[in-house]
Amino acid sequence: MARWPLAVLLVCILAGILVVNTARAVNVYADYFVTLSARPLAMGGTGAALPQSAGVFYNPAALASIRQLTLLYNHSARHFPGSREGGLREWDQLDGDTEAIVVPLPLSTYAHGFTFSGEMGYDYRGHPEGGSLDYPREHYWGSEDYDALAASFGLPLSAGIALRRSLGRFTPADDDPDGVAWLRHGEGTQWGVLARVWPGLDYGHSELKLNYDWTVLDQPEEGRRALPAFGSKHLTERSGWALHPVGWLTLASDDVTERHIFDKHTDLGIGETVGLGRIHMGNEEILRTHRGGELSLGSLARLRWGDYDGHPTWGLGLNMGGLWLNYAEVEGLLPKIVGTGRGFENVHIYGAEAALW
């Protein structure tokens, strides 16, 4: 009985060490949407070194150890207040729904990760005029899908590769004088490795390269130069550790470097002032830190906590006869995704995961 107070004290000390504020005010669209899976998000957005079905979005090598047909579903909660003017459309806080199907093969594991059509973005056009909710009356609509393959061949080292496709469309608010509507197509690859470097200690690394083609859908106001079609690159490196000091405790960390590069950025004069910066500034290097932990309460429940680049997170998992129901909350992340806003800041994600056979 005396061991329990000591274990609880150890967990509290470790949690305090992990929760470190490293926030940076960067107004840029990155990979927020496709990493909104409940379990890794509750653990501070860590996923590089954690074997799980959500690894299709973080590190494809993390899929190799999954040897059961597994279904993953995540749904973003909506809690803007409705009104007579805006109706139910005001409830849309965030579309961040991610899904995955993981299929074990004789020598490898295949996974298809995706969002349903349009379930990656937000739509605030139904908000009241005048900015009473402090969010722009704009719309971002997007979809993503991945095809990933991973294998370990019985070694303490697994490798994986994924093909990623992306589609996004942005419609600015009617009262945004600098906003322009655009359409963006992207395609690229991601590879990763996951290794057991010591008993109870895993290391994961992944690299992503996406090439985007942008098309401006409307003309700027009179007196401004028209913007032609152009391209950009999105490069992401994610490295992380997962420590399992005992069977019921996991501590994880990820360090992420993102690079956003516009072709001929200077010649086109693209920047925040023409509205593109709300979603993608380009020619930026961003460093993110993610820290988190998970405490297993037998086979029935799991408590999770972390720090998502300066935003505290927490979550819970409940086992309902083999179906894991997950919840995650991140403080203050919504304005960072949208680029502005002070009210209704927290992001809430519900999830479910089932290993069928």
C-alpha cells in the first residue's frame, strides 16, 4: 500500500517537468489539422516514437508493430454559440476529423489515413457581423489522404514510407480588404524509422516533403498587382523519444522543424499584407516542441497530459470492451490554427479506436 503514494508523487513530478511553456506567436498554417488525433494530441502532440494507428500522420514506421485490423476515428467538437442571425452554422469551431484503416499484411503493415471531404478546416461565415465572436468570417476547406507501408522483419528497427495528397481552398472574409481566395493542391512523400535503442527507450524520426501548387481564385483590389499561379514547399522533420520506465507509464517528446518556402517569394511580393499569410506565410522556419505522458490504470483507462508547443493538454482513454474511447483538449490552440481570435480558444477532439482481429 505504501508504494501508491510514492508512485503518484513520481507521476506528478514528471508531469511538472514535462509541462514547459515554449509558445511562439507564429501566424502560419502547418500540419495542425492532420495531427488532431485524440491520443497523441492529449500527450502534447507527440507521435514520432509511439507505435499506434495515428502514426500514419506522424511517422509511418510506427505502424509496423500493429498486427490487427484497426480502425481509427477522430472528431473535433463544436461549441461556438448559435444565434438567430447565424443559426447552427455558428457552432462550427473546427473541422479536424482524421480517420485511418490499418491492415496487417504477411510481411508488412498497410494503412490508409484520410479526412472526409471538407473535414479539414473551419467555416466562420455564419458568425455575426461586427466581429462579436472575435473570429474572421472566413472559410477554409480541405481534405488529406495518406497511403503508408511499414515493416520491421522481426528486428528492433522498423521503417515506413507514405504518399500524401492534400487539397485546400480558402475564402476570405467579406470585410477583409487584403484577403484573396485561393486553391492549393499538394502531393509529397514521408518516410520514417522507429528503433528500440535500449530496453524501455524508443527513438523515432520522420521527414516529410510536400510540393504545393497555388491558384489565386479572385483578382485583388484595383491598384494591386494580380498574383499568378505559383508553388511552395512544405518540409517537416520530426524526431522524438518514448520512455517506458515501468509498464504503466509512458513519457514522450517530439521536436519538430517545419520549413515553408515559396517559389520566387520576393519577385511575387507575397506576404501577410495580401491575405495569404493567414494560412501560409512561406519562407519561414518554425521549431515546435511537444512533451507528454500517459498513465495506464490497468486495462480499463488511461490518463494523458502534455504540452503542445506551449499549450497545455490533457486527455482520457476508456476501454469499452475492446473499443477505446479517447478525448483530448488543448488550451489556446484554436487562434493559432486560424491566425486570430481570443474567445473560444481551446481545441476539443473526441476519438475512437478498435482492433477488430
